[in-house]
Amino acid sequence: AVRRVGRRRTADIAQRCRYTENYSYFCRSRNVNGYSTMKIGNIDLGDKPLFLAPMEDVTDPSFRYMCKRFGADVVTTEFISSDGLIRDAWKSRAKLNIDEAERPVGIQIYGHLVEPMVEAARIAETARPDFIDINFGCPVKKIAGRGAGSGMMRDVPLMVEMTRRIVEAVSLPVTVKTRLGWDEDSKNIVDIALRLQDTGIAALTIHGRTRAQMYRGEADWTLIGEVKRHPDMRIPIIGNGDVDSGPKAAEMFDRYGVDGVMIGRATYGRPWIFREVKHYMSTGVIMPQPSVAERVAIAKEHLAKSLEIKGERVGILEMRRHLSNYFKGLPDFKSMRLKLVTLNDPAELYAVLDSIVERWGGFDMSSAVPPSLSHEV
């Protein structure tokens, strides 16, 4: 059960928190040097943490590993069906695999029925993530049309009840990812955020579009800022939507006051974006894009990790969506791209990557930004 306290002051922390039975807190606090830091449970994420958004068929363990290596502070698994977990479907169970190098890492689940979601949360907890994330944001028809993902925004009482039951069922912090509302006429995220906070969640991520928008148009962060600035809002608020550069991330932190920024589609073929953002926020200087040689080294490391985790056949198949995107912007690359997405032998793939350096090593890629993915969970 969740219980509330007012303000708790100590010599080095001034914070307003929500306490659970074990007295862990979910808040934003100030350390001894006066810098504001974000916490989820007992995990201190520091000042202005960057999150990798969960994306189906993209954020598998090897990609999460690469994003962590380049500075992502928090990563989350691909979303996992509650029905799949309960039925012990191998594909769903496989998504529970996490590595110590990924921490802090969350497992994201989705579904439209309370009892299966509660049971799925309990199963996910056995995989020992750092937190459980509930997907109330996926706009895809086959998910939202069944009432799961952002479809839950049409039944806010059910959304709140499901969240409350999951918070009560697990001992880990629970977070939620959602959107501004179902459509333009029902942008009710401020009310939803306050009601979800009352269930005891540890943090809330808001994507700056409605379900009806899918990923069209520009993300609107105005309501995200309203949620963050609401006088009754105590939990951390993480903003998401269209962040694709250091200047854009810095603007979202500064203009809307969010506690964290989540980056999704812009990470595709560009796990180094987290390094870029942190460099800009600490120096005010835009970092050049990696050279051809560095991109090849990154692709090799990513491939090796995928082979290590998934084995040769699956590891290669799942790398195909990443490999060619690392090299978008190189001229006359069509035949080489074809090899990257058709070869099945690791040795041949490594040889192709070496040949890319030999042929295009002198090509200037400092301004070549890989295109963002067309969708994000």
C-alpha cells in the first residue's frame, strides 16, 4: 500500500516524495552540491538523464548495449505482450533477457486486461530488471485497437486501476509511458498524470502526440511542460518526441523543465546520439558525426554483440536492419548495402565492413546523420 508524507528535510536533501512500504522514494532531489538529480526508486540517475525509448524490433539486447556504451542512462526492453508471457511464448520470454551491462534497465509490458497484466508484471519481475514499465502509448492499430497501448486512454478508470494493481503486485518501481490523449479533442494528459501519480508510480514518460496523430506532424511538448509544472506533480516527468540532436534535447530540458529526455527513432543507426547530446549539453558545441572508420568499428562491435547474444543465424538476421543504416549518406553504396542485408556468414560480413573503410575511408561523414526510424513504440 502507498502512504504519503509531507516534506522531509535533511542536511543535504530537500525533496518532496512519495513513499512506499519499504520507504524508497521516487522524486527529484538536490545533492550536497546543490545540483538537481533524478531518481527512480533508489537509482540515482544524475542530472538530466537520457533514456532510450523502447522500440519493437529495434531495442534488442545488442542495441541496448551499444546505446549504453555511448551514454544512454536508462534503457528499456522491446515491449512484451502480457498474453505472451502468461502463455510462456518463447518470443515473449526471450525479450526478458537482460544483461548486467544494461543497468539500469526496465522491462516494458502491454495488454488490455488487468489480471493478465498483473501476472505479466510478476513474471517480468523474476527477470530482475530495475523497474517495470507499462506501455500506454503504442498507437499501432493492432495494439491500440484492442484497448492496449494508447487504446487504454479511452478508458482512464481502467488505466488507473490496472496501474494501481501492478504497483501493488510487484516490489520494483513501476513507470508508465503514454501520450497526450486519444485525439485532438481529448488531450487529457494533465488529469491522467495526476491520477497515475496517485497509484504510486515512480515516473511518467509522455510522448508529445495523441494516438490519432501516430507519428505525424511535430511533437507538442507544451502539455508535457504543463504536467511537469503542475503544483501537485511530484514524480519525475520524462519527455519524448522528435528529439534528434543535442540542441533539441537541451531545449526540451530548459524550456519545459522535464526531469529526463527519452530518445527513440533518432537512435536508429545512430546509437552515438547519446554521446552527441551529452557533449552538447556540457560544452554547447555540436559534435561531428562519426567518420567512416568509426562507423565500421561501431558496426563490428554491434555485430559481435548480436552474435554473442543471439547466435549466428538470428544474430545476423536481426543485425540487417541496423547495418545498412550506419552508412546512410555514402555515395554509390547500393551494392554494398545489398551485401550487408543478404550475407549469412559472419566472416564475410566482417570482410565487407573492412572493405567499406578501404573504399570510402576518406569520405567526409561529419554531417551525415542517419535518418530517423519511421515509428516508435
